[in-house]
Amino acid sequence: MEKVTYYGETDGIFLEQMIRYGKFNMRVKHFHTQYEIFYIVEGERVFFFNNREYIARAGDLILVNSNLIHMTKSVTGSNEGHNRIILYVSRWKMEAYDKLHPTLQLVRFFDDYYGVYHLDREQQALILTLFRSVRHALTSRDHNYKTGIDLEILSWLFKLMAFIRKQRQEIPSDSENPKYKAAYGIADYLSENCERPVTLDELVEQFYLSKSYICRIFKEVTGYTISEYTNIHRIRKAKRYLEETDMSISEIAHALGYESLTYFERMFKTYMTLSPLKYRKTLNTVTYTNEPTVIFTQHP
């Protein structure tokens, strides 16, 4: 069960607060062009990105880079819910901020510093102040509210960059645990070789593990099946080919190891919600609806 307690949006900016009750694992493992500023008010979550698992708890900040393959799930054995707030900033909005203030280099900052961060009380208060200010502006929509939101976010990002650069990111979970070590190694191998078919037999030969063990521990640690992880990396590359080259759809499918054009198009639509041809003409966006406003709270 879940409850959306706030939705608000304006040009390139989306703010969302949601409370989920009980265990919840992300059903759609995805990537998107938006940047995410994700704050956990209560509870804890497992994040998986960059082929590694991380634990984030109440008071933690998670910076999600544009086009980063990621997913979240409940901590193993936990049936408790969580309360989280996410500020989404579109790619074009972040690039517009960079053009306005080029010395900030915000796009580069997210490229270099995305990850999970433990915040102190002062930093947590700063995060919540930003969310409250943006929420108030999105709700009241006073004169020049869009400019006010831009100023709030730019001021906050300036402060964020200062303390994040001095702070150590959360380290991956149980890197020396044999199960995690194997799952991380398999994830690395799949992402590095995603442009060609990788069979279970090849993974068995590469890692000296049984097929059943590989499938079980990979799903358990990452939240993905072997085929899901390979396909999502392929589709992210396909997205880049569509954006940056004049390759035909069939040429892209062949370059990424898909023997069937129909299967490639189906996989692309699964992760991008539209066909490769339509994607070339349409920017991928996140859509939101408006919901009643509530007060943001902080974990005691």
C-alpha cells in the first residue's frame, strides 16, 4: 500500500513525496534523463546502481545521475515501509542552469558525485528547507514563482556541492562476502559485454559457479535477472545511438547483438515506453499529477 502525499511540477522541475507501507520492491528497473535528488525521511532502502548495492537510511541523501541504470528495493527481511521525497530536475533544465552559471558545472557534478550520502542534522535541515520552499512555490504559484523556484534550487545546489565534495560516499554492501563479490563480478561482466549475447554457459565458465547459483544470487543481490540486466544495458546504449548517430533501427539492433529486430523493438518499448523510431522524435519525460499538499516531516 502506498500514499502519494504531494505532487507538484513546473518547467523541468518535479517534486514528489510518497509514503509506502510494508515491503516494496521497484517493479520497473529503469533509467531516465532526469536527475533525482532522493531523500529518505523514514525507513531504509536498498539501492542498486553502478553494478553495486548500497543501503540508505532515514536522513540519507541519494543523488541519481541522468541515464543511470538503477533500482530500489526493501532491505532483506524487512517488512517496514518508508517515507521519501524526490526532487526531479530534467536534463534540459540542469543544462540551462549550467548555461546561466557555467562555473557551477552542475552536470559534471552529478557525473562525478552521484551516490548515497549520510547527512548530519544541519545538512538534513537544509534538504527539508529546500523541499518545503519548492513545495510552497509550486502550491501557491505566486507571481514569478518559476523564477523563485530556480533561485531556490540553484542556491541549494551551490550549498550541496560544497558539503558533498567534502563527504565520503556510502560504500557498497558486503563487498567481501562471497555471494556479493560474485554478483558484483557478474554485473561488471554483463555490463562490459552487453553488446553481444552472454550465455549462462559462458558465465559458468567465467566464474566457476553453477547456473542455478548464478541466477539465484544475481537476482537476490541486484534485483534483476541475467536477461533483464543485459537488456537494460543494451537499451541504454540503443538510446544513445538513437540520440547521437544516424544509424538505422536495424543497424542499432545488429550492433547490440539482437538477432531479431522485432525483439529489439519490444525490449526498447518495455524500458522506454515507446518504439525506437518514435523515441528519435520524442524526448523521454516523466509525467506527474497533482495531489493535496502535506507538511514534510523529519525523522526524529
